[in-house]
Amino acid sequence: MKRRAHDESPPEKHPPLLDAGPAAVLAASRLIDTGKIYDLDCGRWTHMPQWPGHAPFQVLAYRTPRGVRVEKDWDWLGKNSVEFGIHSELLTGSAHTGTHIDALCHATCGADDHWFGGDSAAQYLGDFGPQTHDAAAIPPIFGRGVLLDVASAMGMKALPASTPIGVEEIEDTLKRQQVELKPGDVVLIRTGYLSAWPDTEKLSKLADAGVTLEGAEYLMDAGAVVLGSDTESFEVLPSPDPESPHPVHLEALINRGVYIMEMVYLEELGGDAVSEFAFVCLPLKIAGATGSWVRPIAVT
């Protein structure tokens, strides 16, 4: 696979695993019969709840109509009897804030800090981020989406903190919803975590329920090309493996090239008992970013 510098274009081709092709896109579009759109974005705002491992999200005023009048530094406005002005802002925060997708360079492993494809930090980590498998390499996603409402299948509004979701729970949910997994699926797991969003005290009682390594392998073996959930880490934490703090991220992102989406808002889909739908997600082409903010939708 061609390596690229950040000032080159076009961005490197994404792994073929997610290259579904026209037939898969058309098949997904045939799932649309009502035209209803579900917004799967949990939103972003200053001081929003944020996983402590990532930079906080902030919206900062950069230029304002009054500020321009005071500074008198915008000569290009010329004559302005109508007092035209603009608001301009600076956004700061991690690409992993709110609803987002992990690029394949996000997780690393080994003393060489390698990521998907065996690319290592010594070779491909520049001053402006990883040069391979970054957010700019994530393709647009249009495919069959499957919601596995594990919380409802277990008779709960939301799973308690650190509840593991393994093969048994996934199979029980599939049976209850009478849905089958197919190659190329985007599989979304509802734990109910975001039923408490954005109350930080309530969220703390539901934090870190998630999929075990065995559960994730089951989904990927069935052909899932994107794994997602309504939690901050997708996988159950703390890790059941004392030697590996994030085994699902390691297996999915590094070993298999399967993307992970987190903080996907699934409450409305779950409330309407929707099991399959057309899934649309358009990551931002940001060179060097290890993930992307997204506003995915489900269309039924």
C-alpha cells in the first residue's frame, strides 16, 4: 500500500475490507421503505461529558462583529454602511469526542507502537500525526446496519456498569430480534448507556458495559466490517484479560482492519425496536487524525 506524506493527494486507499461495492450499497438502500431517519449523533458542546483520556471539547469565539469593530483590523470590509459582520469560532478537542469512528491508526501494540498493516511509529508517525490509515483513509460508509439491543434482550433499560457482552448474549439477542448477521454489516450494540446522557452521575453507574473479545470475534467472523456501540470504549472494561487492557481494539483495529464506532446514540432505534436499516456515515477527511467526529444516520 502506498505511503503518503500529509501534503500529498489523494489520500491512501482504504483497506478493501470495507470496500463493499455498488451491489452492497444497492442492497442496503432496499431496506428503506418508510423514509424515516434516525439521528445517531449524541451531540457536542463545551463542557460535555468526556472520557478523561481525550482532550476536552470546546467551542471558543475567534472573531465577532463587535470584536472586529473594536480591533479595526479588517480593512477588506471597506465601506460597510450595513454593518455586515460574522461570527467565527475555534473548535478544540479530540477526534474521539462524542459520536466518532476510530481510524485504524488509533490503537497501537508492541514496543514498536505498530498499528494496522504493521506500520510503526518509527516509520510513519510524523509531527502531524500518523501518515497511514488515518481518518482521511476512512471511506464513506453506506451499508446494512443491524442493531443488537442487548439491554432490552436482557430485560433491562440499561446494563449495569462493566457488564460483559459475550457470544451467549449476542446469540440470545439475535434470536429474540429474529435477525441474521451478513457479511458487510455495520453492527451496533445498545447497552442503554446513553439513556442517562448527559447526566454524569447516572452515566457513571452504567459505564463500561461492553463486548468481550469472544463476542467481538463472533461478530467479525460473521462478516461485520464496522462495530459500534453507545458506550465510550465499545468493549467491556476493565478488560477480562490481565495482560491486555483493550483486547477488542487490538483485534479489530490492528489485526483485522475492522472500524470501531463509539457513543452512537441508539435510544430512538431501540425504542422503536428497529433491527435492520440502511446505515449512512461520512467521516471527515482529516489527514493525521486518529478518528473522526461523525453524525451517522439510520434510515428505515
